[in-house]
Amino acid sequence: MKYGIGGAVVVAVAALAFVAAKKNTTKPVEVRTEAVEARDLVASVTASGQIQPRTMVNVSADVTGKIVRLSVKEGDIVKKGQFLLQIDPEQPTAALQRSEAGQASAKAQAAQARANLIQAERNYERSLKIQQSTPTLVSVEQIEQLKTQMEVNKALAEAADYSVEQAVASVRDARQALNRTTIVAPMSGKITRLNVEEGETAIMGTLNKDAATLLTISDMAVLETKVKVDETDVARINVGDSALIQIDAFPDTTFVGKVVEISNSSVTKTATANTGDQAIDYEVRVQLLNPPVDTRPDFSATAKIVTATRTKVLSIPIIALTVRENESLPSGDSAMAVGGRQPTKEVGKRDVEGVFIVGADNKVTFRPVKVGIAGERHFEVLDGLKTGETIVAGTYQAIRELKDGALIKVNKPEEKKAPAAGSKS
């Protein structure tokens, strides 16, 4: 009797557990739904960078010396060829004077050598005529000596001419060195950086390029945003693409630009902190079409480059698209490619992208879809859906755990209660 009662209790408990388990398995999953409909989509790539002039020149010195005169200040507008600063010209001036003196001496020696050559030629010609008319007056040996003397003077004259050419070149070099002490503007523009003061020492640019930069002149008429774009996005960008640019210094204004150049090689290779993998970026230059007057170089900016647009195309929320493995689905499940259509994207060997369609019985069916461009919140649908179908659009957790054939419960957005009459809104 005792065992019969105990067995009945065990059976009753097992039955209750089975009923509870059955109830739990049929409990609907709470989700958000949305109808498939046409929308206007804009695909874009967003990247950050800095504002830079299209044309910018760093002015440095070709000689080392003390700056004895500085006639400009940062922010000045200068014209091409305008005087900027003077480096102490004392030593180059003295070198030029020595070169000019050497040139004068070389010219005098050349003149003397030419005079000696003319005299030697005359002596030789005169003696040769006498010897030809009266051989007894001038011997053959004398003629040979005069000829040798003439040839020697001719060589000396040629050497003197070369010395003059060398002296002229020395003067030219010395004058060029003196001219280098006077720095003029290589282009018209605005002085956006001035690194020196009067009295400081300028060093040659070949010694230290950064330290040798005296000032920077920028053409502020054409400004660009230089942004770094990840390698996964740069292939979608083309020269001529439009862009919206936000400059941190002007937070309430959006400026229009266009892509004018895309680098062919990467500009950075930095290892990420978590994985150690290298993040490869490419530089994209976006020209501002309506730059503000007060813009300065190196302003931080963010460019939103439009890579593609679609008008009135079927779309689904980005969150709605999920991935399922074909091999994990039961036989005859709708997650298999519909109509023999191949998966649009392979994540694994048998993975396929798709969405969950809501049926009339509130049960969901996984259906593969082919998507196009991605807007800010929606994917373009190329194949697999039609207008008016209802899909599961959230939440992410619910979609991730949802299975084909699952029962769902639609979460309806809470309606705001209208304020009572006479109350303040």
C-alpha cells in the first residue's frame, strides 16, 4: 500500500513537470515586427581628419645665419616675391667680394696672356718671312724656338681663359649664396605658422628639415579635409563622391564637399590593443566647396562621404538580418535556399543570411534574402521579400535566439496618455 501511494505521487509529480515543460516550450517569444516597405537609402562612410590647405609651402633657409630682419608676422597675407626676412649677409658679402676680386685678377692675367701670345705670333711670323727670303740671317733653330714660344703662349692664354671662366662661376656661386640670405615668399597666401623671431639663428634645411622650417604659407582659398579611411571602406569610395563635413570649431554648421583624391598606398599601420592586428588606413582628401572664412589649418573635422543612394527601394532594418546554418535546420525547413537560390553571403561553409517572416498564426519562418547597400539603419533588399510582408525587427537578443517555426508575441509600443483637460503639457 505504501509503495502504491509513493508510486502515485511520483507519477503525479512527473505529469506536472511534463505539463510545465510543455507549457514553457510553447511560450511565445516577445519580439518587435515591421512591414517590409520602400525607403530612400543613403550609403556612406564616415571618417575623421583635419582641415588642410590644398597648397601649402614650408619655407626654410638654404644658409645658416642669424636673422637680422623680420618683416612679417603670423596671419599676414603675402604676395609671391614679397620680402619676408633677412639672414645676416656679412660673410656671404665678403665671399662675393673675394670672388669678384679673383675674377678681376683672372681677367687681367688672361689679357696679359693674350698680349704675350700676339707678340709671340708676330715674332714667329716676322722671323719666318726673313728666313724664307734670306736664310743666312735667321737660322732654322731660331725659327723652331720662336714657334715653340708661340705655342707655349697659346697654351698659357687658353689656361688664362679657363681661369676666367672659373672665377666667373665662383662669383656666380657667391652671389647666389648672398641672395639666399634674403627670403621672399615663394607663393601668395597666408602665413599660417611662424617659427622664428628676429635675432634667432636659421639653419640649413638639409641639416634638419623640421627645425629648419622658418614659416608656413598656405593658400586658404582651397581647403580640404584629409581623413583616414579603413581598408574595408575605401574600396566603396570614388573620386567625385559628395560629402557632408562637420568641423568641430563650427558645431552648428554642416559644410558640403567632394572627394578629390584617394591615396593608392596605406598611410598608417598601427596594431590594435586587443588583437595586435594591424589597422590599415588610406588617406582620402575631401575638398570643401563652401569653407567658412575663419577656418584654420589643422581644425578637426568629420566627413560623411556618400558612396551610393537608392530611391524607393525595398528595405529591412539592419538588426533584422541574421545568419543561420543550413545543416542545423530540420529537414524541409524554409531556411534552406528558396527556389534553389544560393546563399547571398557565406559566413561558414553552409551559412545563409535572411530574416524571419511572421505568418498568420504568429509563427515565424526563416527566409534567405539578398541585400544591397546599407543605409544608416536599413539594408536594401535585392531579392527574397516583397512589399507588405511582416518581418521580425527586434530585439537583437530575440532574433539571435529565434528558431524557425517559433511562436512569437508582438510587443506593441506604449501609447502616451493624453494630458487631462486644463493640465500643462
